[in-house]
Amino acid sequence: MIFRQEVETLPMLNLRNLTVCLTITLLSACASAPDTRVRDRVTELPQSPRQSETVSAEELYAKARQAPAPQQAGLLLQAVKAWHQEGRCETVLKVLRPLLPELRDNLEVDQARLLRSECLLELEKPELAAASLEKVSRQLQILPARLKLSAALATYRRDYLSAANDLAELLSLDPAAADTLYPQIWSLLEKVDSQPLRTTVTTSDYLSPWMELSHISRQAPVSDLQWQVEQWQQRYPDLPLPRSLQQLQQPYAPQRVAVILPLSGRLGNQGQALKEGMLAAYFVNSQTDKPQLSFYDSVLLDETRVQQLALEHDFVIGPLLRENIPTILSQLPESTPALMLNRVETENPAPHHYFYSLAPEDEAEQLASYLHSEGYGMPVLITTGRPLYERMAEHFIQQWQKLERRRPKLFTFTDNKSMREAVDAVLSIDQSERRIRVVERLVNKEVYSFARNRRDVDAIVVFANPSQTELLNPMIESSISPFASIIPVFASSRSFSQELSNNSLRDLRNLVFVDMPWMLPGKNSEFKATANALWPDRNDSQNRLFAMGYDAYNLVPDLMPLRQLKGRFVQGLTGELTLDRMHRVIRRLPFGKIEQDRVVAFEGN
């Protein structure tokens, strides 16, 4: 393939070399099968008026080969656009590499960089895509396409608030696109985590109303929710109300509630703690039209009695034991709302059946999400070899792999000796000590040295009980080299107890852990003092179940809005409560940190 002979000026010679290079690139690209995956085009770049819709990339490339040198770069860019529309991103990137330096028109340079950015994103290289996008100017002609791609990149990174900001700016440039962009903006805001949504102040006139509506849908008391939505509509009559708020149903307002708990037998103490929490919530509530609350001992119930309860009551709370839930659900009509105080695995729950438990797996997943959001890249896990803690570790790993492809390393111990071995393996202390012994043998004398811990580990996550964590934490601290940075240690609520002595707390210093607000200092202090005075002999488990019972009662009217409104949450004693697609109540817990001999609130790095 030889281009026709022309008078060879220097620019023409550069383009001649460029086309020869592209020919070799394309021949090698054609040796592999084209990527036929269907992709959504993010950018819609302006096409040359001379380019017919039916002209293929190969035809455009052939035209570029036959065109005069000054026109070749522009025609090659048109071919690149066509390859991009065909989804051949690898070819696009190969061609753009030599083509970009030859482009002289600023708009064409921006178009080429946008195409490069989108292809890098489609090939799952977001860092390179972002770096390429930064070089694209904000001139008005290219800005809409730039904002679309910026929103797509932010969405890929799960930075939904930035994506919503980009689309709001795009809407300011093209108000006619409101019907398309408003639903997209609302969908993104529904995915934003509650904390950044609470603390972000937007200056965009297009985004502000939707931020306001998002705050209402998430946080408005259930009794005021409908009224606040109507007030928003009056303030912004030209904005469409999202479908989820259009179809908002009335919250549950039951008159007769049956509570099924183990009030006798081996789990009687747990059932009593839950009952006392529900009664506390019942009497603290200032409503005048409270339901009739009736408690039934699950140990004494048979199937016939459960059927009768379903007919006599219009809401059911309980039971507590997982194995009893299928029996209860089989006796309840689907139309009878029920809040089970445990979880069963079901992909398609009945519309009015919900599941609430103090699931430790949720804590593990929250720890993984938190560490990732804070920029930690190499956490390692230490867990005791018990099924509960191994299950927590596996949920942490699964959540981490959703965010990062790399699987964190897991080290398990069964006794004090293997605990020491696990810590040494986590930090590679054993390898450092072996190297020290080798040096000592070589020089035939004692070497004054410190074992060096590995430097790539930036966080240690412990899944163990309080007494085991009390041994682990000093081991980890003493294993860090004196000239190395401290590696933070994170844990679940299973590593903390309010019954720990001051000496135990000192052994746990600097430990960061998640736990329900009820177990941490600073909040609900007056109510907590009253509860402790009434029930001074409660252990940690009973205290947590008391808080769960309190929240279970208060959740009843909010279950319907939680189901209908994505992102809505209820602030309870057991955490920030949301509902997932399987109708499971998910808890988001605050962090505590042990400083010397006391626990303080921890807000992050």
C-alpha cells in the first residue's frame, strides 16, 4: 500500500510516516477478531458533513490514504470515530497514539482525547481515562460530550454525587434535555451514601431542588413525609416528581400487633430483653393512637395458634429463631405485614414481609466499604477459626472484591501459639527474623537488629472476641518496627464489650471498631442512664437485644417508605437502618476508638 507521490514538505512527510505506521497497526489489529460486544456510546461527537452515515471506518481510512496530506489527519479522525461507534476500542487506541500529535485543530484534538478517554473507560482503565479527560478543554462546543463522559467515569467509580453534578451542569447547557436528564440525576442521588449527601452544599440551580427532595425522601419523619413532598411540589411546580414518590403508599398504622418471642426456656432472657426494648419504645412514643401490643411465647405456640394470631392481629413482629421463621411465614397470609427478628435467604420475599437481625456479616461488609473509601489498598485479615468469625471474614473479602479485584489475605488462628504465628505471618516478621539469623551466621557474631515488618500492608482487620482481640492488639503493636509507620487495626462489635476493665481497654488502645450507637458513649445518654438504672445486671448481649427491640417497634410505620424510597434511612439505637431489595434491614454503624482507657467517637482519618 503506497501513497501517491507529492511534493514532500516536512508536514507531509510526517503524515506519510503516520499513515504507514497506521497501516502496520491496522494490519496487526485485523489479525484478531473484532470485539462484537454491544456498548452504549457515551459521547456523541459532531461528524463531518461529508461523512455519510453508511460510510464504514475502512472506507474512511482508504479515503485518508488517497487524500492530500493536509486532509489526511482529519479523515483519519473520522475513521477513528467510526471504529469507536463499532465498539473497536483497541483499534481506536492504537490509531490515536500516532494520530494525536499530528492534529492541529483544537476541536479535533479535544474530540480525539474524548474518544481515547471513553475507550480507556470501556476497557476498564479508569485512571488513564480520567487523566486523558483532564486534558480535554471546556470550550462550549465540546463541553456537553465532556460532561457526559465525566458523569460516566464518576458513575464507574461509584462517585454518584459528582456524576449528578456533571449532569446538572449538562442540563444548564441544554434545558431541552430535562425529560431525559432529570430521571438520571434522581437515580444517581438515590445511590449517594447518606453521609456525603448530608454534608454537601451545592451551588447548582439545577441540582439544588433534587438535593432538597433527596433530603426529604431520606430523613423526613414518616408522619410528615407526604406533606413535605407536597410542599416541595409547590416550590418547584415545573419539576416532575419521581415515580417512587408519586406512588408513595400510606405507612403501616396497625391497631393490633402480635409479638412472638421466646419468653421461656433457654432463650427466655433474650426474649425478655427484646420485649423490654419494645415496651420502652411503646411508652416513650407520644402518639395518642398507639396500637394494642400483645406478646406471645413462641415456645408455647403451635401452628393452629399462629393461624389464629394472623386473623386476630394486623401486624406481626417475630419470631427470633431462624428455624421458626418458615413455619410462621407459612401460616401468615401474604397480605399480613410481618417483621421477622432474624433472616432467611429468600430472593423474592412477599411484599409485606421484612427481616431484621443484628447480622455480623453487615459489619464486615461495612468495614470493607469503609477501608476502600478511605483509600486503603492492602488490608489483611486475622480471624479465629470459629464459623461465625470465618463467615464474617468471607463477607469482608466478598465485599472487598466487589470494589477491588485483589483478594485480601486471610490468616486464621486457633490458640495463643497460632495467634502469634498468624501475626508474624501477616507482617512477615518471621521472614525478617530468618534473614537476621542468616546474617549472624555469616559474620559469626551477635547482630543488634530489629525485625522489619512488611510495608505494603496498610490495615489489619480482626474478627475475634474481646479477650482474643485483647491479646492480638498488643502483639500487632509490638511487631511494628520502631522506624515504621503504625498500621491501624480495625474490628467489629464482637471485639468490644462494655464490661472490659481499664487494663483491658489499655491493651486495646488505638483499636477502631464499629458498634451500635447504643453501645457507644455520647448519644442517648439520659435514656441510657434510665435503662441502666432499671436493668443494672444486663450483659452486652442483652443490652444489644434491648436496643433491637426498641428499634423493631419504631420501624413498623417506616417499613413501607423504606421499601419504596431508595436511600431512605431511620436513625435507631442499633444504627442507621435501611432496607435492601430482599427486604432485609441493613445497619450502618458508627465507629468507636479506644484511647488509653476510654472509648471515644471516631470520625475517620
